[in-house]
Amino acid sequence: MIDAISGAIAGLRTAVDMTKVAVDTRDAIKIGEAKSALIERLLDVQNACLALQESNAALAQDKHLLAQEKRELEAQIVQMRDQANRLAQYERMHTPAGSIVFVDKTTKGSPDGAVYACASCMDEGKVSTLQPIFRGNQLTCPVHGTFGLNTEPQRGPMGMLFPKK
Ligand SMILES: [Zn+2]
């Protein structure tokens, strides 16, 4: 692109030189020819500049799109890092009833009870907290159903015995 402009400007310089020679000789025909050549070379320069302008506009558009893609990729990286941090908070375990679940390491041994997450959801890269049901003897995922937690029935608040599973 720059080469085209340089070439057009070199052509214009030659035409200017020819014009000077023609003017020096005071030859009306040569001056007329030089004038035409000068106009043609000026048009060449103008066309080369227009082409450069178009090329610059295309580059600016590309730059804009790349900047947008960069922002989107950066946002994805942040999201994936957050996800990885969340997943790192859990570890896989077998419940006493034999189900495979994930447990939030920070809640293990908590007096409020551990918080569990669904292993099948984890495989899909999602963290789904399992809700305790049947007095905490089972855990349930809204997508993957129910998992056994404890094998022994637990005593309810009224001293009632809840059946296992
Ligand atoms: Zn699930």
C-alpha cells in the first residue's frame, strides 16, 4: 500500500521535472503534454491515498473486533478460574450408605453438618448442593435424584425412629 503511494509520488516528481524542462524551453506543445502528464500523476497519487484510507478503515475494524474478542476471552478466563476455585473447595467421598458425592471441605466436621454436592453435576462442571431429606438420611439433587447418606436410621426430635431409606 505504501509502495503504491511511493510509486505514485515518484511518478509525480518525474512529471514535475518534465514540466520544468518544458517551461524552460517555452515550447507550448511540450508544456501542454507535461500538464496532462502532471494531472494524470496527481490522479495516481489521489487513488493511492484513497486505497490507503480504505485499508486503514479495514484495519481499524479488525482492531476493534480483536479488542472485543480479547475482552470476551478475558471474561471467560475469569469465569473458568472462579469455577476451578469453587470445584477445588470440594472433595469426592463415599457416604456411609455407599453413594459417591462431593463434600465441601470447609464444612466437614461443622456442627451444622457437612454440605454435599452432586457427583454427576460435578462431572458436568456444575456445583449442585445436595439437599438433605428424610431427616438427613438421604440427599437429593433436583436433576439426578436421591442418594443415600446414612445407613442407620436417626432418631427424630420426638424420639421417633425413622426407617432407613
Ligand atoms: Zn446432580
